[in-house]
Amino acid sequence: MKNLKNAGRVIFGLPFIIFGLNHFKMGSQMAGYVPSFIPGGVFWIYLVGLALVLAGISIIIKKYIRLSATLLGIMLAIFVLTIHLPGLFNPATMQMEFANLLKDISLCGAAFFIAGSFPNEEKKSE
């Protein structure tokens, strides 16, 4: 069972590294996904890319996994509320946004599950 849990953790974390790297590679093309009411445009694409890469690495190497999985889940929930849910009201993007909404809700739940499955790491006293 431990091997299955480890495999699941790595399989879960690896795509986030790839998603994050894609944010750096295609930042200017992805800037349109940033809601118009949020200033900064492409800055947020790169920041999210960095967060995704760091979360994926953290989950894979099991360092600060509870914190990173919790923050990842919160970020995915924000995507659902600010990007995918409003996209459902545009007939041109409704089908794709619905699929992305379900994907991000699923990943959000999995991130929270992983966060709850690992104990808090305590700071080592010097």
C-alpha cells in the first residue's frame, strides 16, 4: 500500500511541474486567462507557473507537502471561481470551461486530500 501511495503522490505532483513550465513557455499567450478585473496580466501567469512548479516538487519530494498541497488546493479553487465559472456564461467557451471547471475541482479535492494525509512538519529547533 505504501508503494501505491507514493506512486499516486508522484503521479499527482508531476503534471503540476509540467503545467507550471508551460506557464513560462507560453506566458504571453495565456495572459488572456487572467480576469480583466485583476491588474498585472502576464505577471500572474508567471507567478502561478512558479507556484505550480514548486507545489509539484514539494509534493514529489515530500517537503512541506501539507502546506504546498493546501495552497495548491486554494489556488485551484480560485481558478474555478475566477476563470472557469465565469467562462460558463460565454457560449463560445462553455464546453471547454465546464471540463476545466470539473478538472480543477477534482484536482482541488485531491490536493486537500493529500494535505490532510500528511502531518505538519515542525521546525527543527537549533
